Amino acid sequence: MRHGSKFLAALNLGDETPGPVSVTSLSSNTDELVQPASTARLDGASNVLLQDLCPVLVHHGGLLSDNETFVLVMDALTNPGPANAARFDPSACRQLEMPGVDDPVGGNVQVYGNGVLTLVTAPQTSSEPPLEPYATPG
């Protein structure tokens, strides 16, 4: 996910939302990996910034268990078309984790002074691996 990587160049090549599929892109201003958050916007998609609906601090891994994210994903899956922020019930902001989740990361988080959380068990690499053939242009 490094800025300027071959992977991101291949991912961003061509139509961001090809075909007749409804696409929803959810993003967070406090995502420590997708920066700036505006890069999560996709042409042709329903783009929802979580902080436009709730005052939340959601890190990248936290999107997997965040209640607001869950509600929007369920909206996209249970209604025609993509998620629609106009259907979002603000009472969902009162519950931090999606239903059934009580410890989303098993305590493997690091909290920074600015309140941003990150997983401390994330694997690290010093170089970009080669792209798989299905991801190469042409």
C-alpha cells in the first residue's frame, strides 16, 4: 500500500468501478494506512466518510468491527444499489463495535498520542513483492 507502488498503479488503472455493479467505498479520516482519506473515493461509487455521520476514531483494522461500518455494509447488501448515507440511523453511533464483537483485536493494538490505534502484529516488509500476473496491465 506504499504511495507510488506498482500494486497501487495497477489497481488504479482504468475504470475504478467497472461493470453494472453497485459500489460503496467507506473511509475514515483516522485510517493510518489510507492517507489522505480522500484517496478512498472512487468515481462512480457511493463514497461515505465515516466522520460525516459519527464522531468516531476508526483505524484501518477497526473498520472490520466498527458498528457504523457494519450498518452501512448491511445497508448496501439489503437495499438496491450502494449504501445510502441518507438511510443511516444516527443512533448506530452509540455502539462502537458491530453486533457480536466484544474484543475485535484481542488486545493487540498500540494507541498513539493523537488517539489513533494501530495493530502491532501487522507484518512488515522492506520491499514490494512482484505483481501476480492477474494484476499486471495488458
